[in-house]
Amino acid sequence: MPKINDIIVIEGMGYDSNVYVFEDVIVDTGTGQNMDYIIRSIKEAGSSVDDLSLIVNTHNHYDHVGGNRYLDLEVAMHPIDARALEEGDEDALLATMFGKTMEKMEVTHKLEEGDKIHDFEVLLTPGHTSGSICLYDGETLISGDTVFSGGGFGRVDLGGDMGQMRKSLERLSKLNIKYLLPGHGPAVEDGSRHVKLARDMSTGYY
């Protein structure tokens, strides 16, 4: 199981988002359909689910939050996106799109711009959803579905906003990013190049 700067990188299986683990934090949990694989991957990387105390969700879509219910951990998310999870709004969570149901869930920590998760700072990067966040430690960007490797960025037609996405990509393009750890697809080095490519691609997108 690969690690980048002591971050366990678990590439998503099926519809699952990627999952990242550092210290006592797990970032996103997939759909919940492949929890055995996720738990096994954490163990193979020399850690344990028992060492975790907090789930950080980059946004509220089912393929990133569906596994939350299988882990008895506190949940942290931006308050804009937390609302749908706490209300059990299955349409906003995209559970219905995946043909699944989603129970209401308490979000114990509401994350705001500038909050710290260990060495990582919370960046509010709306576009894919209004409450999408990235985590940045000065070198590594955990980007959720805001930006992917190869110049891709998250869909904006499922409750998102293209104008906000462009602003978020412009903001991220100014950071010094060595490692890009996206919500889907491979984690890559030379992250700044990938983010700038996504920013440039977004300017021609309507």
C-alpha cells in the first residue's frame, strides 16, 4: 500500500472515492460497499482503524461519505455540505443517483476556512459542491473532487457552480503543490502542474 509523506493512499474501488489516512484521521470513506478492502489496506500499511478518531469529508457526495456509517468515528465537514448529511437529503448527497439510501448523520465538527487538521489547513474550494474543501500542508494537497490529476476537475452539474470552480482552481494554482492527492484517480507528483492544467482547461468550459 503506497504512502506519500506518511499518508496512506488507498485508491478507490468501484465507485468509491480515494481514501487517505494520516495520524488519527481518515479523509473520505467511499460508498461503504468496500469497507473490508479499505480496512485491510489500512492494516497492510501498518496502521489500524482502531487508531483513528476522526473522519474528514471533503464534501457530501455518497461516494465520499457512504462509508462513514461503518466507522464509529466523529465526522468533520464544512457546514454548507454538512446540512444535507444531517438532514438525510438523499438527492443532495447523490445517494439516489447511486441507487442507495443514506441515513441522517451528525457532523460533529464544522470545518471553516483556515481550520487546522494536524499539519493540514482547511481551504474552502467551492465548485463541485458549495462546501467542498481541500487540505493543504504547504507541500501536499488533498483535493477531493475539486481537481484531479491530468487537468481534470469535478463535475459542476450536480449542485455545483462553474464560476466558483474557476475561482477555486485559480486559487489553488497559486499554491506550491508537490503532491496532489485527488478524490478519484492516481495521486501524482508535480501537483502544481496538474492544478494549473485544470485551471487552464476550466477557462474554456461553459
